[in-house]
Amino acid sequence: MSDFIGAIDLGSTKVAVVIANLSEKNEELELIGFSMIPSKGISYGVINDIQEASACIKEAVQRAVRMAGIRSIPKMIATISGEKITAIPSRGMIIVKSREQEVTESDVRRAIEAAKATSIPEDREVIYHVVRGFRLDGQNGIMNPIGMIGTRLESDLLLVTHDKVQLRNIINAFQKAEINIEGFIPQEIAASEAVLTPEEKNLGVVLVDIGGDLTNLAVFKEGYLYAIGILKLGGERITKDIAITLKIPTEEAERAKKIIGTLKEEKEESLEVMSLQQKRIKINTSQVREIIQPRVEEILDFVLKKLEELNSPIELIPGGIVITGGTALLDGLEEFAQEYLKVPVRVSRSLRVYNIFEEKDAVFYSSAVGALERITRTVSTDESSKNFLDYLKEIFKNIFSPFKE
Ligand SMILES: Nc1ncnc2c1ncn2[C@@H]1O[C@H](COP(=O)(O)OP(=O)(O)OP(=O)(O)O)[C@@H](O)[C@H]1O
Ligand SMILES: [Mg+2]
């Protein structure tokens, strides 16, 4: 039995894979392999070509496995996204069993199961849950009730559900690629693990992951995950707009966005690109900025609107916004968003402790790394004496829903 575990982020523009070695139990993950390739067969988080998607998944995993110098990867988790992913709060209640009324691990498990047993629509499936705390005999805000004395134990969960058919397509894509997926984590929940600090979560903060097709939101209040949300809008929309307005091919628009794209007023550069008619033309920063700026404003406006819908208006979130995802690389975004929204904004482009990634690439691995961090942190805070892989098995069983029996 090997101690390797991998995570794969199924983005709409890229698929990123990270592999960690868990045999040494450290504070930080020991990352031994990673890879990133353009995604195929996936858009807006939905599989639209299963053959292409599975070939792409297979290729990305093989590259990371080769880099790690291992034969195969026995266990993987996937971070996924899409407008069909929703989260609902759910509570469960049980009566503490032992005669001494001391809450045991098994009571906690039963309380969690009780909250998971809530009825959800036929066409949906619970893929993940987050435990937000417990209540014991009416006392709120208990994070770990084991060992406490009481009778009525209530759990407070956020259940993440996905559309059954779309989920089945994703599972099939992995099966065709012969990849063993243990479970799914919504991309924004995984990314927040790698990107947000405990202080930000305690204060109250929104993670805004601006990717290619989508923008994912995760709202934290008082240290726990309060809500998630999704917008069908991201960096690809900016690229498309540059291509249409300047009448240049999409690849050229993408290049222009990355090289001279900025939200800073004072910058003035130019770039030679190929027009649709195969002519060399010169475009300059202000032309590109005039296209980018309204698109970014549009994304930020939608973020505000979504926060209202999620019962979390930005005025009530003291920590403000932390932006990540590929579009976080847009030059001048932090200053611009701060000025536009008038709230604290931090743009996160790096991953604190992992220096194996090149600086310019780190942001693309935040979800995959965050997924691994989330799993291993849940494991290492457990005080039991079982061996690490047994833990892991249990964690898989407990935090993921058993889509495979
Ligand atoms: N230097 C850059 N400046 C501006 N935008 C960039 C830069 N580099 C990449 N991007 C944009 O980031 C986006 C991709 O981000 P990311 O990899 O986070 O998306 P994804 O995970 O594939 O998609 P999604 O999360 O929407 O499914 C693309 O639209 C790309 O154009
Ligand atoms: Mg993404």
C-alpha cells in the first residue's frame, strides 16, 4: 500500500494535477508531482465531450505520475465546479448514548449522519459536506463536542449537492481514463483552504475565484464556511470581448490580455498581433484596457449581487474579498477592485509554502493543493492512534458521499 494521494482540478480552461507523498506526516504536504494541460471536453464545469475529457484527464494524471516517479496513483480526489453545484444548510439531532452522558466519537458521527439524512430532490446527489459546528443541550458554537457532557447533540452542516446526470458524466470520464476518484470537492472550497488565512475566515471574508468560464464564491463567517455561489462569467469573456472588438483571433486576444492587459491608467505599451485577415497590426494598452475594465466591473457587480442573494452583503463582511484563479493575474486588479468596491481586497497569486511551482503558475494549482490540504488537515487533527492510511480511509468515507458503494 503506497502513501500517495493526488488531486485533480477540472477547470474549464486547464486541468491541473498535484500528487503528494503522505508517508512522512508533516505540517506541510510533500508535493512530488504536478502537471497542467489545457482542458478539453469541459466547459462551464460541465462535460460536453466525454472522450475528449477523459483523454485530457488521463494525459494530465500521467504527466504528474511520471514527474513523481511512481507507477500509478491509487487515490485521487477531484475539484469540480459548475452552476449545478449548490449548498444547503442542514441540522441533525441525536440523543447521547453513553450512560455517563459523555459525547463520544460515535455520537458525533451519528449527529453528522442525521444532518446528511435530510431529504434532497430526486435529481440531486450530496457530494460533500462541511461540518460548521455543534450544539449541545442548546449551547451553540461548539467545534468539537467529544468528551463534553450532555443529552441532545445537534450538528450544523453545509451539504453540497450536484445534479445527478452531470455528476455521472464526470464519474464516467474518470472511469474511462481509468482513474480512481474517491470523492469530489467544490473548487472554491478547496481553493479557500490554500488561499485564505484562519484570521480572514474568522473575521469574515469572501473568496472570489475568477477562472475561465466561471467565477466561484465561498463566503466565510466566524471561521466557518457560510455559503458558496457561482457566476457564469470569467476571464474567457474578457478574451472574447478583446477578440470581437479588435477583430483579432481569440489566441491573439488571449496573448494581448496577458502581455499588455492592465487596469492601471498610467501604463502605455503596444503589441503587434495578427489580425483576422492575417495582417500584422499594432494594438496598445489603452485600447485593451477600455475593453477589459467594463468586463471586470461587470464581474465585480455580479459578485456583489450574488453576495446579496447569499444573504451576505459585502458591507457585513469585514475581511472583504480575496481574489484568486487565473484572472487574478490581471495586472492592476487589486488596486482597481479595491477602488471600485470600496472594501478591502487582496489578490492571491501564490501558494504560501510550496515553492516547487514557478511563481507564474502557482495560482493555477491552488484548488488541487487546497483539496489535498483539506483532506490531510482533517486527518491530522484527529487524535486517535490508528495508522494514517486507516484515517484516510475513514475520512474518505466520512467527508465524501459514497457515490460508489
Ligand atoms: N496573465 C494573465 N492575465 C490575465 N488573465 C489571465 C492570465 N493568465 C491566465 N489568465 C486567465 O485565467 C483564466 C483561467 O483561469 P483558471 O485556470 O483559474 O480557470 P479554470 O479553473 O480553468 O476555469 P473555471 O474555474 O472557470 O472552470 C483564463 O481566462 C485566462 O485567460
Ligand atoms: Mg477553476
